[in-house]
Amino acid sequence: MISETKVSRRFFLSAAAAAGGGLLIGSGLEPELIGALAQTQAKDIPLNAWLRISADDVVTLISSQSEMGQGVMTTLPAVLAEELGADWSRVKIEFSPVAPAYANPRINWQFTGNSESTTAFFELLRQMGASAREMIVAAAAKRWGVKPEECYTDNGKVIHRPLGQLAGRSLKFGDVAEDAAKVTPPTSPKIKAESEWKLLGKPLPRVDLPSKLNGTAVFGMDFSLPGMVHAAVMQSPVHGGAVASFDKSSVMGMPGVIDVVPVPNGVAVVAGQYWQASQALKSLKVTFDDGPNAQVSANSLNAQYRAALGGNVWKTVKTEGKAVSGEAMAGQFAEVFSQEYESQFLAHATMEPMNCTAHTTDDGCTVWGPLQGPQLTQIVLASALKLPPEKVTIKRTLLGGGFGRRLIADLPLQAALISRAVGKPVKAVWSREEDMRHGLYRPATLHRITAGLDKAGNPEAIAHKLVSPSILQYVYAPAVTDDNDPSCLEGLMETHYAIPHQRVDFKLLKVGVPTSVLRTTGYGPNIFAVESFIDELAHKAKTDPYQFRRRLLKDERAIKVLDTVVEKSGWRRRAPKGAGRGLAITEAFRTHIAHIVELSVKNNIVKIHRIVCVIDCGVALDPEICKNSIEGGTVWGLGAAFKSNISFKDGRTVEANFNGFRIAQMDETPPIEVHIVNSGTKGMGGTGEVGPVTLIPAVANALFAATGKRYRSLPLSRHGLKLA
Amino acid sequence: MKQIDFSVNGKAVRVEAEPDKPLLWVLREDLGLTGAKYGCGIAICGCCAVHLDGDAIRSCVTPVSRVEGKKVTTVEGLSTDLSHPVQRAWLEIQVPQCGYCQSGQMMSAACLLAQKANPTDADIDDAMSGNLCRCGTYPRIRRAIHRAAEIAAKGGR
């Protein structure tokens, strides 16, 4: 979703500088215990910003990244532990504060998203772990009076065993930590080879799981402070509207009610308990000024998209070869073929509704919450509260799902302002209905793809027209211009299909509903369109869709993934009678992924028999976590393909709960196999978001194989199709 | 406000609450048991599932007055040391991602297993399709329920 433009880099360097503080090393950290295999009361010795060692050998590893289910608070600390030679049963994990040391090194910005936690931090954390290891080894070698080259670390100990000797001596990490901290950190520590790994590349016990199984995990909703009160928030039901007036007296005197507080775009009832606040909110007399969007509806949006696609205002964002436009292809090729595709608006619908706790005083503000964007939250709050950024402290709980929604500081800001108004710590909560009606939605898209074909039906030229509202506007504004948003174009700019003449034209649409990043970002809609279209070309050319793609692909990793999914799924064998198989492949978030779906259809009821998925994410640092993520992404994709839809009427979001916004459920989930191809640590990819990307076109392509009918718009429920 | 007596996880409790206050918010706000989660408030998502006299119910729509004199079990009551077969299986299969729905998933699964020691896939579909998971962990939940049945059959409680 994020491109490394100079302007954005500059913005974030200055933003990071504004966030204050130098490199935070150890003692500056405020421990926020979030998950642990070990506990200690002993003194902790920091070796660098990422790890500390206690006198009783507990290694504290810092997680800069938020844990929203993707397993990052296990996998990235395991990179540190691997290089250190730590005993995994003796580590504990803490979330970092906001500080430059913990910024994503790729863009110098602290956030969790874009499936890039592993790809951006892997090499840095290897170095930080290896650096600490060499400091420990140097300290131990000095104590023993031996050469450091004769020492190594393993399982929480530093060991001296010269070459050729069977026995050695050892010291525990805790015994040498204090001396190690005095060693000058090496500038280029030796990184372990993949063949030496003991923790990485195999499943580890996730550090967050025990607490998630006995009710002790602290999500934002579960966080509590002494003296904390609760706020229930209501915002203008029309997007872009505002509160015109409210009558405080309509609820004062109701059980527990403390105050009624205006917030940006809405109003909050504050009470001793959330239940009391939420009940009183229902009785609050409030009027709204609807603003400019009160007429926005599914129909008005559709007309806007159609007008844009039919219009002539385009930004040409990609040209290769002759880059001939779709309109200009007539007469230049043996045949010209064109189709249109549509993806729908989607809500994040995290199972944990939006919430945040804040305590604002004259001295500063502290927030505790399920946050993906701690640095943005700090900057937004500092600006709104007129505080220096270092007076805004961001602490993170576990996230009950994120998917991009929790990057934005809208609710944290409300919580901070409510706390300031009532002079108490406040937990602000959006009800499920408030959460869903005030999503920042995955924008709907409209595509027209046109291909110039040779006599055999092979594409010589392809032209893609995309109409989409912005994805990055709220999370990375500097990357968005009046007519461009790089995230909208993901998957179109970097296709692996070797087609000589390519062109992409883009229309960035301004719409009266909020749109933002959501799992799969631009890749989701774009790959649905591209992989459906390629499949159409294959069938038109009467060529096996696998062979058709195989001939067009040049990337070795893509070819290996394609061949593997074909082999694992039994693609070459005929599908069972009445069933059809569909295939899709892409590279997204630096991971190569392919899905094959086998299904049959009877009376519009779609029975999915089997789904096979293959990924190449470089090296799966924790294969179980990667598989769980891809399985889950595949299930997410089934919901997005068949059921999930956000629509608008009178400027308002229609769907307000899980009865309107439908997601996949247990009885709709078929057997899903995930296979991992290892292509080495040079090309690491993310696995958080790719799962749905190829699943959705693979479903559409399987539907065509099974029924001869091509479905080019989502969700499939609009065509009467239902999952069995 | 009304005084209501019932038991939670084997302990007698007495709360002062509006009779129509949902059990979920009594558990979370009056009794400090935050394992049961608020997800939808209208008995669709299952994050709030707890047991009432052994049956899995949706605590977000259950008025606390309805549980007077009855036995409530929450995820905290399965076990605190993760020894319940459902917890053991969930850990072994590494089911959770974000984990927010998993208290409810486990309570529904524990109820199913109490009624059917060796459930079929169809039984699992019937019992579990009202528990939503946005992370999409259903394949692992299915495996873990079968695994929990095995653990229980081998005497793991």
C-alpha cells in the first residue's frame, strides 16, 4: 500500500523527528508485559533497544509491532532469540513505546500493516540479536581469558569449547549480562545461516495463546484503570455530517450518567459503566447537520463510477511497449477482447469493536488501546491537545482484529478529548452498529480490461482502466495526490505476465463515503479483475488455464508456485463429474500465491469441495503461523467473494451488524490445504493479507469451469449464488 | 436495581443490577470476568457465549434476571491452567489468531462435546456455525474439536 516516494519519506522523517526522542535504549522503555513464557523480578540489563537480560536469565524481547492475530509478537522476537541463542522458554515479550528505534526501517514510520512487519524488520532484528550475541560472547571470553572465536551461545548459555574438544564450560546469560552491556556493539555482527536455525523455520508455541484460552488476554475492551469511566459514542449517521445540537438534560439523571461530551463528528455519553452509557445514549436527544453527502446512495455511487469509466479524464500510470489504449486496439490486432469487473465496498468488521482508553491531564495524555498506528496516534493527539509529542504516551493492548482499521486515530482522539472534558480516565467504545456504520471502507472498484490478441488468442497488448476512490488518504496522505494513489494500483504495475504492450489508466474517484486500507488493499480488486480476465483469455483460446498462464509467466518463483499448486491439487486429472476447478496466481505483498478451487453448483447453491493453496514467502519463519494466516485469509476470501457487502442509502451505511454485513461461517468452510515453497531469505514476503487475493478469482474461475457462466462482479450473492 | 443470586464458575455470587441488564455486562462490569466478549450485542456472532446450567447461551441478550439461582460457566471456568480438553486441543492445534472470538468458540465447543462425546463434521457445523471468526480459524476449530474429543476419551477430563 505504501510506495517509497521522496515526498513521503521526507514527511515521515519530519513526523518522526516531531515525535521526539533519540534512540531509546533499554532503560527508557516502560515495560508493558503482554505475553510471556517466563517471568522475572530481577534487574534487567539492556543490551540494545530490542532486548534485555535479567540476572536470572530471562530475556526480554521487544515487539515493535502490534499483535492482531498475525503472530508477529511471536515471530519477530523469535528472530532476535534465534540470533542471540536464547532459551525460548525463558523469554518474555513487551510492546515497544513510540520511538524512532522501533520505526519500520523501510519507511521510518511506526505502524503495523501492509503485511510488511516481517519483510521490513527481519534483517534489522537478525543484526540486533547477533550484535547482542557477540557482546555476550566477548564478555564471557574476556572473563575466561580465551578467544571469542572459541565461544558460542546456545539455549540461554554462552559456551567455551575450543575446536576438537568434546567438553566445554558455560556461563548463563544472566551471569555475563552486566559485562556484556559494557562491550561496544559490533558494527557488522555475523548473521546465522538458515541451516543453523533452531527456532526459526519451525512452529513455535505462540506467546499470546495461553492468555487467549483462559480469558486472561487483555484486548482493548478488557483494559481497565482505577477510577476509569466509560463513554458510548454516537456520530453523525450521514458520512461527513456533524452534530447540530444535543440536550444533555435528556439523559442526566439516568443510572450512572456522569456527563455528555461533544466529540469531533459526534457526541458521547459518559457513565460509570459502559452498559449504562450505551443505554443512556439511546435516550439522548440529538440532532445532526447532514452535510453535503445526504443524497449518496448505492445508485448515485454506481452512476459516478460508470460516468468515470465512460469519461475521458485518466491518468496513465503505466506504459510498456507501445502501451496502446483499449480504444486504439481495434484494427491493430487479430482480435480485440474487452471485459468489465467490479468489486464491492467492504467493512473491516473486526470482532472487537472499536475502542480506546485515554487519560488526559494538564501534564499530558496516555492512551491504552488496540492500535495499529501508534505513531500516527501520538502525532494526532499531540496536535489536537496542543501537547509536545513526548507528552503523549501510547500503550498497546492486544487487538481483536485490525485489518487496517486500527491504523487511524479517530477513536483514540475522541477518547482523549472525553477524558480531558470529564477529568478522568475514560474508555470510549463504539457499539457494533456505530463501528460498522463508521467504517473507513475498502473502496469499491470498477475495471475495464482490453486485450489485443494474436491469431492463436495470446495477448500481445493489454490495457487496464481502473476507477477507484483513495486507499491511502487517511494513513499515508503524502503519497496521495489529486489524481493518484499508489495503493489503488497494486498488482497492476508489477504483473509477472510477459505481455509486450501494457498500459494502465487510473481515475481516482472522489466519493461521499470514507474509504481506506483494508486487508488486501489494491491487490484484492485488481487481482480479481486480472486473474478473471486471464482466465477468460485462456478459455477463449481453448487452452488449459494452467498452461496459458505457464506460458506467460517468466518469474521463476511464480512458475514454481504455479506448478506446485497444480501438482498438489491434481489439476491434471479430470475434475469429478459436475465439478469445475478454477485457478488464480499472483505476487502480492512480496509473496507469490496461487489457489485452486474445486466446486459444483446446483440451483445456485455452490458446494466447494476442496481448496488448495501454495505460497512462496521466501522462508516461512513460523510455518504454522503462516499456514493459519493463509487458511484464515482463504476463509475471509470466501466471505468477501460470496457474502460481504457494504452499501449506502441517504448518505448512511446500510449494514450495521453481522446480520447485514455477512462473513463466512463454519458450515461454509471447505477443506483447505496450504503448502509452502521455500525460496530462501533473500525474498521475504508477507502472509497477513495475501490469502483472499487469489482465492476470490479462483472461485470465479471455478464457477465458470463448473457452469459456463462468468461472474464479473462481487459479491456473488448479487447473482443469487449462495455457499452450501 | 434488584438483588440477584446465581453461581459463576462454581462460586456463589450476588449482584445488584437492573433486571434487564444483559448477563454479559454483569459478568464483565460487575464481576470483573472479561473472558466473555462483546461482539454484536444481538446474539449473532457468539463472542459472548457462556454456559447456563450446561447449555451454551448468548449472554449479550440474556437478562441477568433469567440466571437467578442458576449456574453460569465462563471461559475462565473451563480451567485457569489450560487443562480442559478444549483448551488443550486449542493450544495444540494453535487455533487462535486475534483470539477475540475464541472464548465463545471454546464455550460452544465444550457444550457440543458435553452432549456428543465424538461429534461428526455435521455436528460441528450445526453447533458452531453461529460463532463467527473474522480471522477465519474455522478449519483449525474443526480439527481442535475432533482433537478435544480424543483427549477427553483418553481421560483428559
